[in-house]
Amino acid sequence: MLDFARWKYLVIVLVLAFCTIYAMPNLYPQDPSVQVSAANGAPVDATLKGKVNAALASARITPKAEETDAKGRLLIRLKSQNDQTKASDAIKPVLAEGETTALNLLPTVPKWLSSMGAKPMSLGLDLQGGVHFLMQVDEKAAFQKKLEGTADTVRALLRDKSVTFGSVDAMPDQTVVATLASPSDGAKAQQVIDAGLRANAAGASNPYTTEVRGNQVVLRMNTQDSAKVAVDAIDQNRAVIADRISGLGVAEPVLQRQGNDRLVVELPGLQDTAEAKRQIGATATLEFRAVTGDGATAAEAQRSGNVPPDSKLYHFESGEPILLSKRVLVSGDELLNAQAVPDQKTGLPSVTVTLTAAAGKKMFDHTVNNVHKRLATVYIDRIPTVTKDARTPTARKCAVRACRNA
């Protein structure tokens, strides 16, 4: 008979006790719940909480418990999935623009276990169900937009250097063709285009090769830069989707790239499939507008309801009012590219944007004529919502940031 030292038996007992304690959270069932989020990611305040409780009382639903998570979202625990569905239906009509609900499952682990860092194992789609999306990025559209922006830039370059041309077009074979008035201008046009595109590359190599064919200059994007356009399109979509699913309150969502042009989104435990589709499928728009008044003027306009005829009332993410011009200076359709880079002077995070030639001229003219005045960037997410009459995209989120022209 084998005999071990007593300390070895003690170690075995301690290991088994440790494993038992940290496996116990998996024995506790999850509560069906409704998650309520305030607009623009702000914490849920007493007013919103009061509206939610009134809606539940009106529907004769008694919550099991209410709590607020670390992000300020209101979590309402219900006794059954039937109550969960009824509560969600009762809460949605009383929510204001930008306020959302989502169905979720919350753990019921006791506090003494949670304080030890014990928590239930996060289950995947195969064990607890959820939502699985496979999304394909339209690389052709991204590439076509890039070529159209280049064509716009080429027109501006030739026009500035007084090179007469008939047309500059983005072609189906992924080239940009500039048709000149005279074949004798081919060499000059090629030199102008090469120099201009090299300057726009900000120190990088010219992404295009040019070739003169009679009275035409043909531009073709290099293979390496062509691949970069596709990669950037994937990365930008991934960043946007990651930001949107973070508001759904899903534990350990999966967002990964599959192949060259697809993204896989897995949301384990999420019960509201329709809400997930609406959030992920939202259409975002971007606008640049001039600021037309100071904080006091905006506050008075909000209080009295008298907005100047040339202005519209918007709000910062914090809820502070601001007056912006009704005229859109530049819209997202005129944006060719955007990159997050550190500011060279301060080292702080910043975003550089590349506009079309026409939009760039409008922005330049406005900046020159409005030195030391503020310019606002307006972000709007339009989330499709279902009403009794029709399906319509409704603006659910609007964020405004203002910057000052140097």
C-alpha cells in the first residue's frame, strides 16, 4: 500500500476546495433582465429611471431587482423571460431619442463569491445561443470611392497648372484616365500629376503609376497601395462595429476578420436579435458646420425656443446646447479618407481627414475667413426602427464636437 506524506494530502484537499469554490458560480442560474442605456453613453439619471419605473408599474410588472453597472447603465432583473419581454415592450415607448434597451442575462452569483473574483464561465454560442453575423465589406465601393477622389484631385491639379483637358474619369478597369485637349500636353500633364500626387502623399511614395497614351494620361494604383485600400476598409468597419456592439452589454463578444473581406460577429447570450441588427446596421453620417453663437446664446435659444433663422440647435455629448449653421460646410460624402494619428506638436490623439478637391477648397476658404472661430463636427447614427406605419431610419444618436480654427 502506498503511503504519502500528510502535507501532500493537505495540498490535494486545498486544491480541491479552491477549484470547488471558483466553480460554484456556474451553479447559479442567470436572471432575465432588461438593460437601459442613456443617450451618448451617459449614465442613467434619476429622470430616466423614473420613466422606466413608471412604465413598469403601468404594465403591472414587478422587477426582481434594479442595479447600475460600471458604465452607468440601468439593469432591471425580472422573474421570467415572459416578464422580460413585457418589460422591454413597456419601456421602449417612453424612451427619448438616443436612449436604448437590450435584453440580457445577468448572473446571480452571491457577493461573497464575487468579492473573491469568482464569476461564471462565459459560454459561447454553442452552449447558450446568441447572435452570429457574417458581414462582407464592399471593397469595390471603397476602391471606386478612392479612384473618384483621385480623379477629382487630378482635375484640380491640371486646372491649377493651366493644362487644358476634356475629362478626368474613374474607369471600370480600376484606372483613372485624364483626356487632354492636345497630345502635346501629355508630358507636362504627367509631370504635374506625378508631382501633385507625390505631395499629397505627405512624404510617402506616389501610390499611382502614370502612363501617356496619345492625348490621355492613365493612372493605375500600385498593387501594394491597392491592397492597403482594402485593408483600411476592413479595419474602419471593424472599429465602427466594435463601438456599436459595446453598447449592447454582451459579455466577451467576438469580432474577428474572416478571409479578405468578411467580419464575423458573435454575441453570446444576446436575446434581442432585432435590436442587434438595428444597432450594427446603423448608418453613420458626418457633417462640418460653423458655430453661430456662444454658450449663452445657445442656452437662451434652448430655454425660449427661439432659434435664429440661420441656425439649428444641437447638443454636445454632455447635453450642453450649441448653435450651428444650417448650411453644411462639408459632409461625409466628400471625405476620402480618415486616419487616427498622434498630433505632431502635442502628442495627443488626433484624426487627419482627406477631402475631395472641391470640399478642400470650401474648407480652406472658410478657415481663412473665420480665423479663431469655432467649427463643429457633427456625428449622427441613423438606426432603422420599426413603427406601426413603416420601417424608417431614425436619427437615434447625435454627437457634436467643436474645434477652433487656428
